[in-house]
Amino acid sequence: PLGQLREAKPEKAIITGKDFIETAYYRLVFDPGTGKVTSLYDKASKREVLDAANAYGFFQFVHEKPDPAADSMRTAFHVRSVENERIGITGWKPGWKTAYSTITAPECRIESDAFTATLVIHARAEGTEGIGQRIILHADSPVIDLTADFVKTENVMPESIYFVFPLNMEAGWKGWFDTGDIPVELDREQLAGSCHDWVTVSSFAGIYNKDKGATLYCPDAPMVMFGGFNFGRNQSTIRREKNPMLLAWAT
């Protein structure tokens, strides 16, 4: 009978404070003044997941546009020529100048129950009417759930919205993603002539080395970049530099 059911409780409790959430798997620390997640410590591997020196934090909103001081139009990164395209010459301008912004006036709070603790962030953000983000940690799972909700403002000028993950990792890492439900190694297993600046994934993208890594599952936003902000760079390979970023390219 329902009256005899016992309340479900996790084996290990979640601890929260004014600027942190701690579970059996992670300790997440954030700055309430900026909304930046400054640390994600993985207890199982005893390592810091994030690149602490990066200007951006875990699941950070970033707005990108051509630098108005140089060229605010699409000609900043691409000038199309049908005649050139017929013989394989593209109009991409890999050195184009960019301008970036992130959230302002954030309001942060932690919502919790027995099995989850959620960092909730509401803020202003360029290109939107405001944004809400939720980072959900679980008492009984190492998976971190992420959601973002925003209303896009009307804009005919070129722009992009990203959610970035700056990773603490040595140079020489490998990237993997699935396309057509087949796992593919970045660069090495891609078809000749395919795009490397960004990829479209079926369900996941990950950056790994021999002993650690991070996987981003993408049920709703399938466009991903490996390493950094690569749009329009027209790269045939992605540099495997230290502390890469994994980018969810939302719009």
C-alpha cells in the first residue's frame, strides 16, 4: 500500500553553500557576482575538469559577432564568388576579426532536493531577451544535466551563440563525435573535403586523452566545435593545443 512506502533517500547527501554544490561525484564552485562556474572538481579521478585560466567558465554563454571596428557585415568572414567556387577556391577569410560578450547582471540561486541540486542563473545576454540556465548535479549519477532557455531577438546581422566548456587537458588530445550514429575520430576519420571547423553530431561529442576526457551529449543542439571558436577559419585539421574548449553552437 502507498501508506507503507518508505521515502527514497540517496546513499550520500548533497551539500550546498552560497557558492558551491558538492555531491559524491563533484564539487562545483561558482561566482555569484558573475555567474561564472570557476571550478568543477571530479572526485573519482581526483582532478580539476576546467581550465582555471580561461576567461569563460563551465557552460558559459558567449555571443560572437564580427568586430564592428573592422567589418560588421558577412564580408568580414566570407566573400562569395560563384566562378571561384566552380574551381574549388573558397571565399572564406580565416583571419576575420571577432567580438565576444557574455552574460551581464546575473541572478544566481541554488535549488535542491534529496537527489539533485541545481545552479539556476538568470541574466541579460546579447542577442536575447534574457537567458535562463540550469546546471543540475545528481546524488546518484555522475551525469550533469544542462539546460538553457532564451528568446532570440530579431537581428539580420551575422552573429552566433555558444555555450563553452574550457577543459583542463594536455596537448595532443583526440576528438570524437557520432554522425549517422557512427563514432568518428575528428580529422583522422572524417571524409576528405568535409568541414573541420565545426561538426554536426547525432548525439555526442567528446575530447579525450589516455586517462581522462569529457563528453557532451547533444539531444537538442547538434552543432559542436572542437578546440575553440573556429567558425570561418577554413581549417583542414584542428590544432591539438593544451586546454581546449568544447563548444556547443546553439545558433
